[in-house]
Amino acid sequence: MSVQRSTPGVDETRVPVPSSPSVDDPAEGLRRLGEALKARAEDVLAGTVARTRASKHVLDAAVEESFERVGMASTAAVASWMAGLGLEAAREVGMETWHIFGQLAADRVAPLQEVLKRCLRWRDAAAEVLHESAKELGVPAEALSVALVALQRTLDITLIQVGEFFESERHRADEQLAFLATHDPLTGLPNRTLILDRVEQMLARSRRSQTPVAALFVDLDNFKSINDTLGHGVGDELLQAVAARLKGVVRDADALGRLGGDEFVVVTEELSLEVGPELIAERLLEALKPSFKLGAGEETRVTVTASIGIAAGDHSSAEELLRDADIAMYRAKWDGKNRHVVFETGMQGMVQNRMELEMDLREALEKDEFFLVYQPTLDLQDMTPNGVEALIRWKHPTRGVVQPDDFIPLLEETGLIVDIGKWVLGEACSQGAAWHEAGYPIGMAVNVSGRQLDTDQLIADIETALSASGLDPHALTIEITETTLMRNIEETARRLTAIKQLGVRIAIDDFGTGYSSLAHLQRFPVDALKIDRSFILGLKHNQEGETLIHTLVQLGKSLSIETFAEGIEQQEELSLLRGEDCDSGQGFLFARPLDVAATEKFLQNWAENVTPALGQAPQ
């Protein structure tokens, strides 16, 4: 404190004057260094960056930006401490640093040694700025020494926090990896590894206690078409919802897992008459019956069924038990899906044959083993040929000619029908164009599967076939079963409209066996209704059949849609159909499916072929 003296001649009085901090005061020097460091935070950052670039170990730009944020936050923290705000204030400011380090550790984007090197480079850059500032401000060496100690203390705290973050993250990552190694990441259910382990434990208990163990292999029906039609996002959501439904049905003592794809498994022990594997299977199927509401706003409704294979009894290993359940599941698929089947001896050989057939099918197209035959169709009024239906056949080098019923369902299940259906379109259109050029202006009908109709690729395939062959689009008829039409009404109507705009005709095959209503029928651009052969068979002796034929033909006429009868085999059937004024028909009464040469011969001599068929039919 200084004393100000009074003017001469006047009594002196002592007046206190506020003292100004001396630059020699270490505390004041430390405060000034803190302010200087805060003001030169950008210089500290520049020094850190320069040292990193000199090391030639630069990481991804986003990671480097995170390190820059760390540097700025750390500088602010130590500057606050030096400026007199206290250690707790510095810790609060430095929390951002630790948060960023934690994120880097969690994301595994920077190795620990590189993080530590960045911390040391920041300390060296900050120390350099402190030395320069001390010299410029003239603060005592003692203040600079305290500042450097504070800087090192900040670094020590940071290093401790970094170590804790990385260690906790390592433990968390280890736990997560352990979980992922034994659980399905999509549904959270045990995966194959964990299920096999649990089954082995159940089998061991079973041998000791002489109690049975059963495995139920659950495979969703037609899941691939759901994925293809609605997208993999909805497919994943469906799998999660199915897992939740199944989990709500099984007992706590049972093991539920996902083996992959759309395959689930339930393994159960302590079975009884009240809780047998077949009863469990029925509960699982029942749980899937209500439709699933999926997508944003739950606007997408999906109904799904499953095929379940059951294996029980004495098995030497978990793999063997699941294998038998898997085989039984395939049998359930082949028996019509949406059911459960218990494994029986002999099924394995059947499955092996089926697998071999599938492998042969996958090579059949490139080996040119498929060929087409053509069944003529006639105008039932003047009995003139008006078209042919293209039908696929498979000539295997060792199996011989494989019947369509033995391989077409497998084409559908495997999805091979899409590529082979495209090939059929191309071949049929080329043959149709050739017959037109030869003077046979007949129509060409091609069957299209539900798998083909699931995507817009069908439209492109039809365009390609027409363009490559030069066939008049009006000469091509696409036949789609009534059941296929109803799978996805909105999308089916849109695709059929696009096909119709190409000039192609559209017929509903097997009409009367599906479940379309008149309201639905009017939504599709249909040109013809092909009345299923089951209505034609035995028509003469079936009064109800006659009534149905009359109704279906009149329905077609009221909608201005051509009616077409399949499977005509008897003269009496032809007579009744002509009497009902049915437009067209086909069947063994006229001709079986024929190869190209035989079809041409039929077209040349059609009058001779159909005259015997007329019999007593009205002229």
C-alpha cells in the first residue's frame, strides 16, 4: 500500500490507494499466463497439428477433427485452471475432452497409442506457447514453472481418463463380441452355436433321466417372395416379429433360436402327453395366423405360414437331431406347407434325391436341357385353331423326360422359375413369330408364375422377348393363375396394366379354383377366363357342373371377357360347352401337347383332327 502526501503547509493525512498487481507476483503471473494461453488456443492447435503432420501418421479427416476438438477443449480447461477458476472448473471444461475420447474408443477409429501421442503433442505445443507468453509478459520463472506443472497435471488427468475409457470400452466390446458369437444380431435369439450347445446339454440330461428330447425346425413359407416384393427392411422387421410371436408360445424351459435366414428352431425336453412336440408345433402355427402389421405406421399387413419338421427319440448328437428335424421340415414343404411333419426313417434318402434334382435343375438351363411343347387351342364355334399354349419340358441325360409336376414346384421354391420363365418367353415368342411367317397366324399363350409377377422384371422380359422375336404383341397371351393374382392386388394390377399397354393379352388360368371376387376381377385388365378342368371333368354326369359352367360363361360375357375351357376330353363335354356358347377350348379330345413338327402338322390338317371330335356336337 502507498501513502500520498498533502500539499506543503497543510497537515499531512494518510490516504490508502489500491495496489496494482505486480508482474513479479507468481500468482498474478500464473493468471496472466492462463489468459494468454486461452487467447492463443488456436496457436496451440496449430502446433499440435504441425507435430502430427511431421509424424506422417494422419488419420481419417473426421478423426482428425475430433482430435482438434480435444486440443481446443484441453487448452480451455488448463487455461481456466491457471486463470484462477479452480481445478473443478477445469474438470468441467475438460469433460468434453473425455467424452470425445470415449467416442473414439467406442468407434474404434483410432488406436490407443495414437491417442496418447496426440496428448503428448498437445502438451508440447501448449508448453511452447506458455514459454513464449512468459517471455512476452515478463512473468517470473516461478509462475511459468507453476503453469507447466498445471499443464502436466492436466495431461496426467487426461491420460488417466483415456485409459479408463479405453479399458471400459474393451470390456464392453468383449462382452458384445461374446454375445454376438452366441446370439443372432437381428432377433437377439440364440444362434446355431448356442443352440447346439444347449441341445447337447439336453441330450446328456436325457440319457441320465431317460426322458425324451425333441427338436422342431421352423421354416417360414415363401419368405423370399416377401423379401423380393416388400424389401429386405420389411423382411427383417417380419423376422423380428415372428421371433417375438414364437418366444411368446414356447415354455421357459424350452430353447428357441434362429439358425439363419427364415429358419428357427425350438428344442424341448420334459415332454408329456400334455406338452408333446406335435402340440407345440400346432401352437407355433397358431401363433403365426394373425397378420403382422409392419412398416412405418404399420400400414403393411403380411400373413405368413411356416413348415415345421419334428425329430425326437434317441440321437447321438445335437447335429443329428437338428438334421432329422430339418429333413422332416422339407417333407412338410413338399406336402403343401403350413403344417408339421414328424421325421421317419427313409426320409433322408428322399431328401437326398430331391437335393440332387435341385442341383441338376440349376445346371439344366445352361446345358440346354429344357424344351417346349405346344398344345393347340380351338375356337369352339367354328372349330378352327386359334392358338397354342407353350408348356415346358425337361429332358435329363440320365433321368429321361422329367414330368412337369416333378420339377416345376421346385423351380418355384428355389426361385429358378424367374430365369427359366424368361427363357420360356423368349423361346415361345420366337416360335410364334416363325409360325406367323410360315402362314399360321395363331396366338401364343405362356404361363407366368407368381415369382415372375412379384417384380417389374417381368415387364422388361416380355418387352425383350417381343422385340427380339418380332412377334405381334396382340398374338401373345400371358396366363396367370387366379391365386397368383390375389397375392398382392395393388402391385399385380399395376404390373398387368403395364403389360396390357404393350398390347399383350392377359388370361386368368385355373379360373374358379381361387378366391377372387367379382370386385377384384374388375380391377385387372383381363381378356380371357380359362375355366379350370375340374369343372369340365365328368360334365355329362354332373348337373352342378353344368350350372357352374353356365354361370362362368355368362360371367365372362357380362364382363366382355372371352371364356376358355381347359381339359376337354369327351365329345359330350364339347357339346355342352358349345351349347353354352363358350368361346375357346383345349384338351386331349383335340390334341395332346406336341413338339414343333407335330404342331405344324396339326395346323396343316386341323380339319381332319377336329372332325372326329365334333361327333354329335351342334354345328
